[in-house]
Amino acid sequence: MSRALRIVIGALGGEGGGVLAQWIADTAQREGYLTQTTSVPGVAQRTGATIYYLDLFPRDALAGDGAYPVMSMFPSPGDVDLVICSEIVEAGRLIQRGFVTPDRTTLIASTHRTYGIAEKEALGNGIIDKDAIITVARERAQQFIGIDMQATAAAHQSVINAALFGALAEAGTLPFPRESFEETIRLGGIAVASNLDAFGASFDLAAAQQRASGVQVVEPAAADPV
């Protein structure tokens, strides 16, 4: 492996995006990876969203001369392996910004809606069509996992980051066993039982989505004509 695994998390304020980023970093470190985590302040459709960015590099792939890789502090379009979004319109925004590509990106997104200010203040029906975003997500991502993780978390008295973490563990993009993800939640020591319940439920739902569709990996979209 000659490059880092690159991960972008798009979350709204208060949804635990920073905790999710730390969980991923903690899991990777225990699995023998170097990690670097940064956050990019931004204003989203409801204000307050932050993009979290992680680089992960396996220690066993380091050069023999002891040199460490230079990791990026921000994501670049077309150069992201994994995108995780806590709401479907946030997934659309990251697709629009070029972070999701059919040759390499796994996209994990909750399909629920949290309406933005522009949607609420429209005189008519200003609600964004989430089904259209889901269609684009299936076309633009190499692998797309989309389930209502907000409802999954609520059903287990947990929060959405635990459900996102469960879907991530099932996706297989990160080469870590399920038990390692679960151990990270245990080591966190906060709401362990409910977080593990939400994690397991989301893991199972993501696996069921794969079985129902028959294939989880989407063929890359055809190139636009020149």
C-alpha cells in the first residue's frame, strides 16, 4: 500500500461527527495504522456542519528507511476512499463537491431528512427530493449503503454516530474486524450498551440491504460524452 486511506465525514452540529471521527482513528491505531484527523469548518444547509477528514496509513507499509508518509489536512475531489454522511442531503452536497467517485469511493449515508432553512421558508413545496439524491448516490459511488440510521439509533436509545459506525463496520472498506469496532465503543465508556445495540442493528440492516439488492457494489457510471 503506497497511499493513505482517505475518509470524509459530513455531519451536522451536535450529531457526534467528532466522536465518530475519533472512534475511527482509535480503531485504526489499535489495528496498526498511523492516523491524522482534521476538521474543516463550514456552513451547511442548516448551518453548523463540519467536515471531518482522516488519513489512515498502515505501519507495516512504511518505507524501510523509517520515513513517515506526509498526510493531507483536507480532502481533495476524486481522492477519497470513504464518505460518511449523517443525512442524505449532506451526501448530495459531498457528491456535488466531487468527493464521491465511482472508481473508488464507498458512500455511507442515513436516508432520513432534516429540513434546511431554504426548504422551510419556501412559499410552495421547497423540499429537496431525497429519492433523486439516492439515485445519484447509487450511480456515483462504487459502493453505496443507505439506511435510516437516525430511526435505527432512536429505536435503541442511542445516537446516530453509533449507527453510522455499525454500517461502516459492515461495509468492509476498512480492513478491521467487527470486534475491533465494538471494542472502541466499549473503551469509550459512555452509553456502551445502547451504542452497541444501535451499532449491531445498523450492521445487520446494512448487511440485509446487500442481500436484498443482490449486489452492494455499483458499477461505475459511464463517462460523460466529450
